[in-house]
Amino acid sequence: MLRVGVLASGRGTNLQAIIDACNNKMINARVVAVVSDKENAYALERARKHGIEAYYVDASDKEKHERKIDEIFESHGVELAVGAGYMRILSPWFIKRWYGKLINIHPALLPSFKGIDAQRQALEYGVKITGCTTHFMDEKPDHGPIILQAAVRVKEDDTRDSLAERILKVEHQILPRSIDLFEKGRLVIEGRKVKILPGDSWLEKYSYPDVFYSEGY
Ligand code: GAR
């Protein structure tokens, strides 16, 4: 079973989606440690409720913060680290150590709307379609090789929150699926591209009618 370590700064609904997918045997994985840079992040509470080791790691000193995360993940034998709403930029040192086994979810179709509040950026820009992306993290924020994407329609009367909510539901699908593909050894990084080796599909099993999923979902 793949040992997953999760980084989260907020309420942790993506973390919950991963935990649920593990419990429902949708993925052959187990969350073994959750780390947050926010002491009161609800993500930590969710982890504890499920008997998962949860750590608040102070981030006032970035280097110490990342060394501690590394130590925690190493001590739990983490094989895949997942950014699930972790709102910090990791330093090249950490990225290098975890490259190829460090993935992230972003609430936009990268490379559009990188950074903070991508849903608001998309709405204010006036795009008609946005979505979410999972990718391997590299040294530039929201930049590494893309694993999966899913497109979500922007509605005429959307607010930032209604749009974010619809995207979030899809994040909860593509993030566990990305972990699943990793666990099955189906992700091959070739430069900027991630080749997805043939195998099963979640399209028939878990998809929403209005959403357009990239190959591999
Ligand atoms: C999610 O929408 C995630 O994509 C986003 O933060 C939210 C966390 O929600 N991440 C980023 O914007 C990273 N740049 P959650 O805590 O409920 O999972």
C-alpha cells in the first residue's frame, strides 16, 4: 500500500477526499502523516479524527520548516507527498529531494491563473471554462509536469464561491485518481510531459456529466 504524506494549510477537503478514497478502496494507499503550516488548520483535525499522525510545523523559518517536513515524511516512510491546499512555495532544496514523488492540486487549468485565488482570477478575467490541474511540483510555483486536468464551465451567475465549490468537487476526483495512477506506476515523466501508461479508467465509474476530463482520468 502506497504511503502518502499530505501538506495542507486549510480546511482539508482534498485531504478528506484522499482519506475517503483510501477507505473506500478506490486507491491502494494510506495517508500516514499530515503536516500543516497553520496550527488551527481543520486539515489537522480531520487527520486526527481518522487516527492519522498530524503535525503543525511552524513556518517562520522556511528552512527549518522544510527540514522538519522532510524529517516527518522520512520517518513515516512516505512514498508520495501531496500538496492539498498547501499555500506555500517550497524551496528548491525540498523540491529536489522529493522530485517525482511530490504532486500538487491547483484550482485552475494551468498555466492559466497560477498563484493565489485562482478561481477569483478566472472569474474576473472572464473565462468561460476553467477547472483544475494536478501536477508534479518543480522549482517554479504551479509549473511542473501536468498529470491530469478537468474542465469546468463558468456560469453566467457564478460568484467566486459558487465557482470554487464546483471546481472543488472535481478536485476531489482528480487528486485521488492522480495518486491512484502514481501507485499503479502509470505515470512517466518525460521532460515537461507526463506520459500515462494504459490501464483502467475512472471515467465510467466516477464522472460528472458537465465536466471534461483529460486522458488518464
Ligand atoms: C483547493 O481549492 C486547492 O486546489 C487550493 O486550495 C484549496 C484547498 O482546499 N490550492 C491552491 O490554491 C494551491 N495553489 P481544501 O483545504 O478544502 O482542500
